[in-house]
Amino acid sequence: MIQCNIRDNTEHHQLERAQAQAEALVDLHRRKDEFLAMLSHELRNPLAAITNAVELLDLERDEPIQQKARTIIRRQVGNLVVLVNDLLEVSRVLSGRIQLHQEELDLRGVAQQAVETARTLIDQRKHRLNVVLPPEPAWVLGDAIRLEEVIVNLLSNAAKYTPEGGDIRLSIKEEAEEVVIRVRDSGGGIAPNLLPQIFDLFTQAQRTLDRSQGGLGVGLTVVRKVVEMHGGTTEAHSSGLGQGSEFIVRLPALRSPARQAKIPAAKRAQPVQTWRVLVVDDNADSADSTAAILETSGHEVQVAYSAQKALEMAVEYQPDIVLLDIGLPDMDGYEVAKHLRQTPELKEMRLIATTGYGQQSDRQRSREAGFDEHVVKPVEWRKLEDLLASLMKRPRSSE
């Protein structure tokens, strides 16, 4: 008798196909993240050059029409920077690559910084902003940069979706065991059917053809993710279209801080100090415009467009500060930094990475290569001046 064994391999083949599809998706997400990081970098270089050029034009007295044109350029470049940051942020959020650097914070100081960051958009749309902070510190354990990002997102969202001349209110209050942040606006409100999904990725109110509010619909997703990572919760409330909206963030209160957190003090006018600066960037427009702005502030500046030239010039020029781009073609900025740190004559020199790469892994590599600071292009000029002054006051780390 002939026996015939027949096996049904359908389930086995289905499992193989499912596994292959899963691996393909993982690879697709990896390549997507790499693409977004590279896109962000490539977009930030021309944005930096344009921003610097506008800063230079601001130094000249000219006709009202030229002033208006500069205002438009500055505003639209700012919008592009927000969009570029959103592109990269959504990738980090979904992949869980956000890392928190937690410390004991007085949330009042974080809120003040956030208001300054969001002020341009709020003023641009002629809104009235009311900020209500408690008289006593509101302690939390958190990442100051990420929590500032949460408040900036909520304020920017309120500003975008509130008609010109509206009212926005930011308040912080301690309630029971929580510190509660509320952002309320007099804007268009949220439709009842949209309210349950308002924190979901790419969710936006109904879009008009003019896309006047702009944005990619990722800001509130970032808010929810960051707040959850801090052990908190987010809520959205609205009585309906035309009735305004309120966003509420609840964070665990810190009862017994081990040390005194600081509220950023109002900036005082300080005498201008000047230094010898070497600007290293293969993008000539970005390098030259940065150098031109530094020179207008009284700094002595030289420019190198390649890694090799930078290494040669640094020894001869003996700069106090080097602004060094990471994405150099012949030798990347990390390697240049390591070479500079190994040069005895340059042991007191300060190194600042100025780059389009801003992920946490990039900042970690910068520290390991010997950079003192890592800033992402385009760099707001006044913040860079403050950074230079702060950096030169600090003793050089021996690590």
C-alpha cells in the first residue's frame, strides 16, 4: 500500500509572510526616520543663511517698504523653522526616542521662558495674553526643555486658532497633589466630534482652502506624550465651535525639593565683550553671514570652509570660540572637534556645534567629541550672543 502524506502549510506560509511584512515595516520606519533627520538638516542650512541675512539688513536704515519685506521674510522663516522641527519631532515621539533629563523645577520659571518663546506669534496676531502664576514656587520633577515645549505648543496652538485680537490665558496652580497648567483661549473652539481625538497624531480642525492656521497636526500629540512621560495627564475642553477652548496639563507636585530651583531673572544690560571667533561651515552663505553678524557685534572673526582648513587656522589664529558645523564633507565636525581637543595650544578654547542635526543622539555625540554646547540652525542671533557670553564665563571642563 502506498501512503500519501499531505500537509497543509497554509498557516506556516502566513506566519512567514506576516514576519516578512513586519520586518519590512521596521525597515521602512528606520529609513523614514533617517530621511526626516537628513531633510531637517538640509532645510536648516538655507534657513540659517536667510535668517542671518535678515539680521544684517536690520542694521541698515531704509524705506518702510523694505522694513515690511524684512518683517515678512522673518515671519515666514520662523514658520518654516516650526514646520521643520515638527517633522523631526513626530519621528522622535512615535519611536519613543525622547529622553528626559529630569531635575527639580519651579514651573513658574519654565512658564516664563515659554511665554517669551511664543510671544512673537501672540503679538503678531494681536492677542491679549494674561499670565497668572502662583506667588509660591510650583515644584515638579521634570525636564525643563520638554516642559517648556509643552507650554509653547499650547500657547502657539491657542494663538493660531484664535482670531486676531483674541484673549489667551495661561495659569499655573497647585491643586491637591498636582501642579496644573491651564491654557484658555477665546478662539474658534473644538467641534464635539473632534474633541475625543484632539491629541491624536495629525488631527486638526476642519481645514479651509487657505490653510490660514498652518501646522502639521503634531503639536498636541507631542504635548500628550511628553506629559505622560512625566507621569501627568492632558485634557481638552470646549463648549463647541465659536466657544473657545481650554487645555489642561496635570503634573505630579514635588513636595520636598532638595535644592532651590531658579526662576530666570530679567536680563540686565551688560557691557559688550568681544572675542576671537572661528566660524567653520562648508555652506559659504551660512558661514559668511554668521561671520558678518559676529563682526557687527565687535568680535574678531575668521572663516574656514573645510575641516582641514579649520584645523590649520585654529592653531595659527588661536580663537577663543569655534562655531563648528557637524556636516562637513571631508571630515565631520565630531572628528574635527576631537583633533582640536587634542591640540595643547587650544585647551582653553570653547567649541560650539552649530548644526542642522538636533536629535538627542547628536547632542550626546557632541559632548563625547568635546563640544561645550550644541545649537541647532537657524540660531536666533540674540540667543547666540547670550550663549557666547555665558560660555566664556564658565571654566573649561577638563573632560
